[in-house]
Amino acid sequence: MTAVRFADGLERRAALELRAAGRRLEGYAAAFNSPANIGGFTEVVLPGAFAATLTARRDVLALVDHDPSRLLARTGSGTLRLAEDARGLRFELDVPDTGLGRDVLALAERGDLGGMSFGFRVVDERWPAANRRELRAVELVEVSVVQAFPAYAATSISARARGAGLEASARLRRLWVETL
């Protein structure tokens, strides 16, 4: 798993499982209580960690590989929908009819994408042990489709066939990525 923290306090994490449904991608951008190795410590996202962001209705972006120039959707326009459930941070995004959107959708349908990720700032964390971090509350900034190596292995993304309601087989792939 890779961990990235920027000067402005923004952190990014990645995981995998993604489904495509017609022109929609869906899955989990984060999974609760799923340990991830973050360069020398284990990190766990606790249930409710995204609640304040979701309640505040902040404009959260859906990007490709955390790149703001590769925008897929956003909550502010209604093309990205986010919700917490018992498993984690669930997302649905309407894929734009653009070159980027068509490419991402094709890769999702083939099962070639690495998974999902999320960018955040820590609001409340707990360190119950020197090598274990619990994210209790975060300010969610973006969720990203990850083309290669996600950090959290329990996330998902998938594609479904439009109209027919046929779901492409969801591939849950677990990748162990050496930390930076």
C-alpha cells in the first residue's frame, strides 16, 4: 500500500473493487475496519469517518488517479453519489461521454482497473498503538479510479450493462503493494 501526504494535509489512499453499470461506475472507495499497511504502520478507517463530509454536502470530486485535470464526476452536480453503509464508503458515478469517460468505462468492463482510492484530510484520528492508526473522522476531498496499484485491498469498482441490467462479473482482486 502506498501512502501520500501533501503539504496542505491532504492524504490519499487506494483500494480495489469496481463495477461498471451501463454508463455508471459503482463500488466502494473505502472499506471500514479493513487494515492497510501504510509505510510502517497499519491504518483502519472506522465506520462514520465520512459522516461529517456527507452531512455537510461538500462538493467531492471523482477523479482518475487523483489528477484534478481528469475529472469524471462531482457531488455538486449530482453525477457522483456517496453514502456510508455497514461496509464502507459506497459510490456511484455517472461516466461522462468523453474520451476519458469512455476509456475508464472500457477498462472497468474488462476488469483492468486497479480499484478505488480516496483523498482526505484528517479531522480525528486515534493511535491505540504506536504502529496502528484509526481514522475516526476525515474531510473527504475526492475519490479516484485507480488504474494501477490501490492501497486498500477491500475497495471495489464495477460496470453493468445498460438497459439489460446485466452486471459484468465483478472481479475482486487483492494486490499487495510494497510501501514507498
